[in-house]
Amino acid sequence: MSKRILTIDDATNLRKRVKFILESVGYEVIEAECGEVAVAFMQKETVDLILCDINMPGIDGFETTRQIKALPNGSGVPILQLTTETDPATKASGRASGGIGWIMKPFKPETLIEVANKTLAKD
């Protein structure tokens, strides 16, 4: 069975790009267009990895991460934050919310695959 990855981003084109890249190497990718949809999904389902945008309407990526980490099936799921933010305070907020790392946008397909592979290999 392939590993499941949830990608959360309000930008449709970015979600589709992430899905295309990761499905091309065998991952199953589920898309959520906002934090609220992702949290609702995680209340019923489980995934192996989450890629979460930071700047989204509604609840932002930090709050989305906190809410998912508070769920019984979300507490152990690694969450990587996809962002254009580079300042140390924002990165610290990401870690404080439960994120384990960052993928800077824009990213190369091979970088996304490499980070997903490394993260999921730790399971």
C-alpha cells in the first residue's frame, strides 16, 4: 500500500503540482484547499505525511498544524510547512505549532520528492 500524503494549500495550481509530482513516484495524495477542510478530513482519516501552506485564508498553517496535532490520529503525523517565509521568527512559530521542517516555495520537483522520501523513511 502506498503512503498517503495530505497537501493543504489555498492555491489550486500548487496543490495540483504537488499531487502530480508525488503521485509520479507512487504516493497517494489527498488535497485540501484550506485548514478547516484538512482538520475535518483528519478527524475521520489518517495519512503518513502532511504538507501545509502557512499563509491561507481562515485558519493559517500554524493553527491548522496545532489542530491536527491535537487529534488522536494526527499527533504522530509529520507536518512539513510549504512557504515563502524565511524569517527565523516565522520558522520558530512553525516549530512551536508542531511542524518538523520547511520546504521553500518555489521548489524543484526533485527537492519535494527527496524531502518526502526522507521524512517517510523515518516511519
